[in-house]
Amino acid sequence: MKKLLLLSFVALLGAAIVRAEPTRANLVERIETCEAILQEFQTRASLRPAPEAWRSAKAILILNQFKGGFIFGLQDGYGVLMVKRPDGRWSLPVLVNAGEASIGFQVGAKSVESLYIITDASTPQKFFSNRFNIGVDAKAVAGPKAAETERNNKDILAAPMLAYNKIVGLYAGATVKAGHISRNDKANFELYTTNYTMPELLYSDWVQPPKEVQPLMALIQKLAP
């Protein structure tokens, strides 16, 4: 029990840090963390998306989340959204927030790293609203993995969002009441030194990619040319 309470405290502290006013250096670190998450997914066969999933990619969402609580739960975090433009080039990575609240008996903490390959070109535009709920605003299914070559993936690949998750830690109980992904224009203003919002950053060439985001862009371009 002491260990679970300590894990809860650590996770809640991590969530509080994410919600604190970030500096540009903090935002760059978020981009780099999302790149590291993707790199790990690609190096582990149990996590790596199947090649046909990448060939279907119209957008990607990478999330880094923390969940902890005792009686009342909190999940917070951040991520990046990128879209594939009609000319085949990938957009800038745009920062988003990720949150969830829950109530009921619960104890523990965990971190959740997620990759969503979005196969529908219109789905990313749903993120323009204040909140986007995965599974509500767009159906999400467990995506095919490189290690599961025997699976028939035709029907799976028809889903708008293919989900890949890595969960670390212990968490018991909880009834989820709300969960959402929300745009974070303020963070993007700071990261890109611009007043352009999510739609312009994703679908225009008005902002040149700073050096800090170029490695992630290059990796995505390699995986889903």
C-alpha cells in the first residue's frame, strides 16, 4: 500500500508539472520525448506497427500521459499531432494536451505511452474543436503489429484510428468519467514563435520547421513516405 501511495504521489506530481507554465525548452523536451516514444515503438516487435499500418497513415498522434490517484484519479499529459499533406510531406508536429478524470475507489499510478495512426484524412480536423474524445469522435481499434503477421488486417485498417499502447506501473479500480485530447495553441505559439494556430500549422507552409522538430519530422517521413 505504501508503494502504491508513493506511486500515486509521483504520478500526480508529474501531472502538476505538465500543467505548469512551460518554457520553450520544456516544449522542445516534449517534442523530443514523443520522438523517443516513437523510436521505442519501432525498435520493439511487440509494439512496432505493421508496415501496412504505416502505409495507411494520414496523420499520427503520439501521447505521453501520467495517471495517479487515491479515491479521486487524475490523468494528464501531452502529445503531438502531425498530418500527411496531399503532396506526401508531413506537417510540423503540433502540441496537444491529454487529460482524463475518474472517480471511485482507485489507488496507484502508471504512465501510458501511446501511438495512434490515423487512417482517415478528415479525422485530424476534429481536433480543431476544444476537445476530442478518442473512441467517441473517432473509432479506435488495436492496430496490427509487425509481430502479428498471421492476423487478417483488412477490416482493422478500415478503422479511423489504429492504437498502440505501452503501460508502465500499477493502477487499480476507477470508473472513467471523462477523457479528452485538446489543442494547445498557447504552447505552439511559444514553440514556433508565431500566432498561427493548429489548422495553419498543420496544413500550411507558413512556418518553417525549427531544428528541434526536424528529427521527428524526418523519422515520420521515413516511416510513412
